[in-house]
Amino acid sequence: MATVASLKDLDTTLTERLADIKATLPAFQMLKTAYAKVYGEHDLRYQTTIGPAVDQLMAVDSAAGPELHREVLALLPMEEERAETRYTELREKVLPDLAAEIAVLLRRSQVAREGHHAANLVAAERERTLQADIAAGEAELARLNAAVKEKARWLGAIWRFFAVNKLVRQRNKTFKMVTALQQQLERHRKDWQTVRQQESETQERYRQDVQAKLLEQARLQAEFDYLDDEERRAFLAHQRTARAVIDGLREPPPCLLPDLATALAELAELNVLRDRYQEGLTKAAHLDGLFNGLTQGLDGFRGGVRKMLQQQAEYSSYLKPLRITVPQESLDFFKTLTAAKKAFGSASGFAEDPVRFAQQAQGFVAALDDDTIRVAFESLGAALTEATEKQWK
């Protein structure tokens, strides 16, 4: 059921819910760190133990026991097909396509270099022309300066005035021309420096792209070379099958070989532990990201409410205090945030019990899905709009 609140009440509610979120976030961050650490420890033990167990399971085959043997036989055809498919893909598509991509990059790089070389010839010719024009202009300027001095020295006052004046005008015109040419040369050099820099950056990108693809080509070629042998493909399929059987264990399987039985029992236990901590880590990371996003959303919404409060105070003579009908969807959303603080405000007990945390967290993940959050904000925004349209006329 909706409830009626003032702007001040709404600001207070938003502030309190922000405080709830900020009090809860450290728990999620702490649990992420704790779960990641424990998961990493279990995973390290798992990766250390599984290799010898896979080798042993492959070696003993049916001697391990009928149940394990049936599981191996059930998965083996799928892994054999997977190996054959990968071999065919590498040979017929992946490696040829990658070689073609490398060839295209090399060709584009070469075309860019050739284009830059041609442009460089044009730019060099332009620089030579400008330098020659400047040199000619400077020589003419020197000649005019000498002529001005000469005429000013020998001609009579009246003739000197007219003759020198004409030479000075010519000299000034030549000086302006030389200055303009020098400015053109400076701009040309700057422009060409920019072009050279761009070409250098382009070639560096091509080099990096080609290098990355050559490394990928080498890796894929090594994979193809390994698979390019029927016996190795069969071995790989058998190895992957044994690995898949062990990865699927969640309880110790019947096994006739004591050493293998012990290893498989440990791996099954580690699988269960890894699942638990991975689920806890996933839920903690999800809620951490979600609540960080809600912090921004609520803070932004509260900013809008506070601007309205400021308007209401500034124009109180004709703006009466707003009364907002807060919709039930928004009230439920606020209650969920309060409940989250109560549930996770203290992480004590959860660090050692990822299962309980994941179960508790799942309810909040479901209650705070995208649609629920969107409706909570949109309905509250619509309620504010409706209140202002009706009450602030």
C-alpha cells in the first residue's frame, strides 16, 4: 500500500537507505576477498592433484572399476569428435583465415609506406621550391637595399626622394613576399611533421597487430602440429575424458585401486569445496557491483529531491509543501535495502560458510533484479512529477 510523504521525509528516507548500502558494501568486499583466497587455495590443491590422477586413470583403464570405466566409455566418443573437429577447423579454416589476415595487414602496411614515400617526394620538392623562392627573394632584397643606399648617396635631393621612395616600396613589397614564403615554409614543415608522426603511429599499429597475429599463428600451428597425428588425437581425447570424469566427481566413486581411490576422494571433496566458494564469490561480486550501482542511483535521485526542497524553501510564499504518494514498489525496494543491511551488515559467520551466504544472497539477488529496480525508481519519479504538476501550479 502506498504512503504519503513530504519532500523532507523522502530526502531522509533516501539518505537512510544510502547509509544502509554503505554499511553493507564492506561486507561484500570482505567476502569477495575471503572467498577468492580460499577458492584459490583449494584450486591450487586440485590442480596439483588432478594431473597424476588423470594419468593413473588413463593407465589403469577398466581396472579402476566398472563404474569409472562406464563413465570413461560414455564420454570418450564426444572427446574424440571434439579433437577431430578441432583438427579439421585448424587445418581448413582457422590457420588459413589467420594467414590471410596477416597477409592483408602486411599489404596495407606496405601500401601505406609506399603512399607515404610518394607524399614525401612531393613534400621534399615543395620544400626545395619554397627555399629557392626565399633565396631569390632575399637576393632581390639585398640588391634593393644596396640600390637604396647607392641612390641616396649620389642623386640630388629631389631626384633622390622619388628614386629612393620607389626602391623602398619595391623593397617593402619584396620583404613581405619573403616573409610570406618563410611562413609558408614553416607551416609546410609543421604539417609534414604531423603527417610523418601519423604515419609512424600507423606503422606501429600495423607492427603490433601483425606481431600479435604471428604469435597467435605460432600457438595455433603448434596445436595443429600436435593434432596432426591420429595417435596423439586419440591420446588427447582419452586424457580429456579422464579429466572430465574427475571434474564431475562430487563424491568418492567406487574404485578398486587404493591409491587412485584416495586421490579421487580428495578431488571429489575439493570439487565440492571449490563449488561452494565459487558460488559465494559469484554472489558477493554480484551484490557488490549491484549495491555500488544503487549508491550512484540513489545519490542522484536524492540530488533531484534536494533541488526541489531548495525551490520549495526559496519560493515558499506561493509553493506549498509537496505531499508525495510514494508507490508500493518503491517502499518494497527501500525495505529490501534495510533488510540487506540487517542480513549482511556484519559479515561474521559468512566468511567460513559460503553456502549460507549464497543462500541468503540469492533472495536479495532475486528481489533486486533489473526490472524491480527500474520500476522502483521510475514509479517514484512519476509520483514526484505528478505531485509537482498538481500541487505546484
